[in-house]
Amino acid sequence: MGSIKEVRSEVLAAMDILKDSCLLLNCGERHVKMHDLVRDVALWIASNRTEFSFMIKSDVVELWPKDESFEPYKAVSFKTSRIVELPKGLLCPNLKILVLGGDEKMTTSSEFFEGMTALKVCALNSRLISPDAFQFQTNLTTLHLESCKLLDISVLGQLKKLEVLSFSCSDIKELPEEIVQEESYACLSELDSLSNLIVLSLEVSSEHVPRDFVFRKLQRFYVCIGFAFSDSYGLKMDSEICPFSRSLKIEGSVIEACKQLFGDTKSLNLKDMVGYPNLVPSLEWGQVVFSKLTSLGIESCEHMKCLIDTTKQQIAELRSIQQGPSDRVSLQSLKLVRIDNCNKLRYLFPTSVAESLAQLEELHIYHCSELEEIIPKTEVANINLQSLRKVYVRGCNNLTSLSSLSHGQILEKLSTLKIRDCSRLEYTFPISMAEGLPQLHKVTLRGLPEFKGRNGNDIVLTLPSLQELKMRECPQFIISGKIQVLKLEDMRERKQLCNMIVPELRQKLPNMEYLTIINFEELFDSGYNLSSLRELELIDLPKLQMAWKDPIEVVNFQNLTQLNVCTCGRLRYIFSLIIARNLPQLSSLWIHECEELEQIIGKDGQTSSEGHHLQSICFPNLIEIRLSSCENLKCLFPVSVDLPKLQALLVNNVSKLEKVFEQSGDEANGSDEKENVIQLPQLATLDLLTLPNLVSFSPAGYHFVFPSLQFLSVSGCPNITTSFSVDSEQSGHAKTEAIRSIDENIIEDSTTAQQTTWPIGSDIEWYRPWSGRHTFSEEEDEEMNMSSEDASE
């Protein structure tokens, strides 16, 4: 057998073959799973081949198999439960691999392992391990203890052939008080005697690390010192990365113990390092560190001025990642940087380091109150951030711009920029960067009271690639560019959206797909081209009186599919007539908490010709209408409105609503003798709830038919005069008779072939047999009660 590295490569290659053959299934980056049927067949085949000779029990074993001999087995794997005591002196001369899980209360001692002298690989789960457990297993090369409680690990010093050691989620207990303090530290120091150890997975409290202890060089390691399971990084002992990574997580002042591992570290996280002005105060001659580092996190290291001080100067507070010559510090593999709560940090990367960050993909900087620049300005700079994709900055109150991040160079892959709570930030990138951000498509700006955009032309707001722009609490903001996605909140100094757009740029918004507006009095006039707009949200607009102001180009909204209107207290109507007739793609309409809303479709003062306009209205793709808490609304639609694809109509808590559909214009002048039948062919859900003044669903003389109805609910509508019924074909019906009394209506209904007829004014809840209610996702239900708070933040 070759080295562990060679064997691992062979195993991974074999796993790929098995996955390609569908005998193994993917389950995370480091895991695979096997179907029960495949497992049973594999065990059956292996049981007939004596050269394998192993025992695997997939079910939990509650009684130790006393009558079964373990002598021929080379590998055993099973999980125990309720077994009070493990057998002693078990004869297993050929056993090389043991995988055993079980009860935490069960103690595993040397008497159980005594007859396993050939054992090389041992994996125990949820066990109480006695101090002498492995004294006879001198051939052990791999020991994996997961979620175990160890009373003492000094016996590990006898395992001279041990190469892989893991204490995943295990607890190393302190020794009794009568043992001197120096001996209690001897537990971890026993690792020094394991000359063949090359892989280590360990989580331990910083209190258990001896003062002069230093981890030896390892090929692979996961060392977590002091980090809690629930810290802000979510850094827990994770079998997804153990022990295949090279990861260090260090909390507290135990840096010296890990200095031999820095050269090969791929992931480094530091927290609460008190008294350390830098991470590596004394590099050995010729030592190069962090050349393989891909992820770096630093949190609450108040006294650290730089990560590595190659000048060997002891400086008081963290002000940069590195200070002094950079030829012994390589960050060329770094992909992720997160800096949090380092309040003395003045800049992040010196220019010499920034030049080598070609692999950096994500940059997170949080709550660094003294940060002035990400990269200090210099006359000569060759910044190379060609892989940078995401930048997140929050709580950096001395930062005024991000211009130092690029030094005028191209950031060709930057796609996401989020900045929040930076009180002095005035702009992001200068206009000279117009060609240097070809992929930037998502920008979020929040809590930036000084943000203006340099000369009204901030580069972020003029990029043709920009698809989504969300802004909140930026009162001095000026829009000036091609925006595809725009979300504005708490922009209280602005009265009209068009006043925020430089006139010559109004026509340059053809690619906008999603638009959310907060706090304006008027939105759109004829100066806009929004022909690609798909989703429009009007949220928390206490001053908004009209969304559209005629005349306006109807082509602007030909592709609008979703309209959400929430908490617009002064809005009188949703659509103007010209807009209502030109929304061919509208599929979803949600209206919530608009107190002064009187009409969904405004009449705009039309009188004699009003009926003609209303008759021509059609929403050919409207699928759902959800409306609630609009107390002044008296009617939804004219009866002539065509809704061929409507599937759900939900109206709730509209106190003054009198009619769902009403007659108007020429409709009211027609004959009352002939019944008008109107079909809503795809309506599946009809919900009318808490409508105390509702008189009718349909005008008198009209008969609505719902052939696809699956759920009908009418509740809290005591004044309704419409009769609802379901016929033998399970089609729903709604009628409001013109002349006859309620009693006559009930008598006539009861003599028809209809299966179910409800008394007028009664509460109704009906489901189509073998069918369920037309339901919506939790996200949609929550959005019905939308607030102006940006949930994405």
C-alpha cells in the first residue's frame, strides 16, 4: 500500500467511477450516499468472497452477537444501542478496520481492544474513552474519534505508527485536581511523540493548549482552537472539510502554537486576539507564509496593526494586512477575505500585496470604523483584481469612496456591490471607470446620507450592464443612467421620479426588468421608455397620488407581468384607462393597505364615452388578483372586463366594497329581461372574506359560471344578495336576480338540477371533491403583508 495521499487519490477515482455508474450518489462536496438496494447487493456479493471477510450491520444492534465468531473478519462496522457493557477479550486476530458507534454512556476500555492486535484503522462514535483504551493497538495508523469523551489522551504517545488522528466534535476532559497543572497540559503535548502523524483534525479550548506547545508540520489539518459552534462565521466542526482541508480557526492568544502550519494553511480565521500587534512577529529566515491561503477572516482583533510585520516592529493596532517588505508574504491564492470589528484598521491591503491578489473573489469588510481606504493611494500602482466578483462593505464611517479598490484598473468580473451604513461615503467609482466594470449588474446602497454620485454621474448608476439597483436612506441620491433594476426607499426629499432623471437620459431605460419605488408623489410621465419592465412594486408611498400621468407611451408597459401595490395611503386609482387597455402580459396584481383607493381603473373624468372605453378592457394573461385592507374601495371591475385566464380572486377586509363587478355606461342601458352569462373559465379559487357592505358579486341579470372552480369561500358578507351554487358537473355559479325576492330565488334554486345551493348571505366553504385549494407559497402569503423593510438586507 502506498502513501495516504496515493490511496486517497485511488479511492476518489474509484468513487467517480461508481458515481458515473449510478452505484453511488452525490451528497455534498465530500460525501456520497448509496441506495439501500445497491448496499444490500454489495454486501451479498462480498459475503461470498472470503478474501474480503467483513461484517457490516446497517441496523442498530441492541444485543452483542455472542454466538458469532469475529476471528475471520478483517473489517467490522455497526452501531450499538442499549448495550450496557462491551465484551472483554474479544478474539479478532485478523481485524484491521473497526467502525463502531453507540451510546455515549458506554465506556470503551483496553479490555475490549485486547484481542485486536492487528487493528490499523479505528473509528469510534459517541463513546466514553478510558485512558488506557489503545495501549495494545501499536499498529494503529488511523484513529477517528467523533463526538467522544476522552478522559486522557496521554496514551496516544504510544501509537508510534499513527498517521491520521481526528477528534471531531470530541471533548477532552481535564485531569483530576490532584494531578499537577503541568501534567494536565501533557495531554495535548503527547502529539509531539507521534512522529508519523501527517493528518490531524482537532477542536479544543484555548485553555487546553500548553504555553510552549507548537503543532508539528502536517500534510492536512483542521485545527479549531476556542471557536464556539454558534459564532458569527458559523464555523463549526464540519465533516465536510475534516480532515481534508488545511484549516486554522484560532480564538485568543495561542498563535505561537500554530506557526508551523501557516505555510500550508488554506483557510485562516482569527478572533479576539488580545495583545498581538501582528500575526507573525518573528518570521524565520527564508520562511514564506500564506502562499496557499484561499480564505481569510479576522474578527475583533483590536490591537493588531498588520497581519504580518516583516520589519519586526511591534506596533499597537491593526492598520493593514501587512507591513514592511512583501517578498516573504504571498497571498497569491487568496480567494475570500472577511474583516470584522477591527476598529483601528486604516487601510486593508498595501499596494505591494494588492498587486498579487489575482485570485481574490470576495471581499467583506464590516464595522471597521477607522477604515479610510481599501488600498492606499500611490503614484505607481499595478493593482490586479481580475477575479474579484463580490464586494460587501458595512459600518465603515471614515470611508468616502471605493476608488482606491481599482486605481483605475479593470475589475472585469465584479458583479455584486453592496454598501451599507457608511456615513461619509460620497461615491463609489469615478466616471473614468466606465469601461472597467463590464459585469457589474447588482448594486445595493443603504444608509449613505452623503452619497450623491460624483457630479451627478456616479459610474455605478450609468453602467449599461446594471440590472438591479436597490437604494434606501440615501436622501441626496441622483439617478443618472441606464437602470435595469431600480429599488428606492426612504428618499424623502424627492417628489417625482422624473425630476431625479437627467432629461437626456430618460429614454435610456429600455432594459429595466424590475422596479420598486418608495416615497414619491408621482412616478411616470411621457418621458420614460420602460419597454422591458416585467415587475413593478410600489411600496410604502404615503404621498403617492398617481402612478401614471397621461399622456404616456403605452409601449412602456407591454411586458409588465407583476404589479404589487402596498401601503400607498393617498393613491386614488391603480391604472389609467390607457394603461389598463395595454397590459397584455400582466399576470399578477396584488393590492394591500391603500386607504384612499377608490378604483382599480380610473375614469379620469370621462362621462359619455366612458362605457366604450371600459368595454374594451382585457387582461388576457391575468392569473391572480389579491386585494386586502383598502377601506374606500367600492367596486373592483366593470362587468365587461375580460379575464380569460384568471385562476384566483382573493378579496379580504375591504369594508366599503359594495360590488365585485358592476355595470357601467352602455351595459346599464341594456335589456333586463335577457340573462347575461359570463364565464371565468379558469377560475379555481374564489375568496370573499370580511366584506360587511358587499351587496353583490355580479350585477343583477348577470350569471357568472366557474367551470374550473376548486375552492369557494364566502365569509363575513352579511348583506350579499348574490346566490352561489355548484351544479352536478362541479361548475360554480354566481347569480344576482333583478326582480325576484330572496325566498323566490331559494325556491327556484332548490328545484334545479344543481347539487349544492347555499342560502343567500350564508357563510360558505367548499372544496371540489378530490381536489385541494389553489394554494400559494409561504413567500407569496408573506408578501401579501408586505412592509417597506428590505428583506434582502
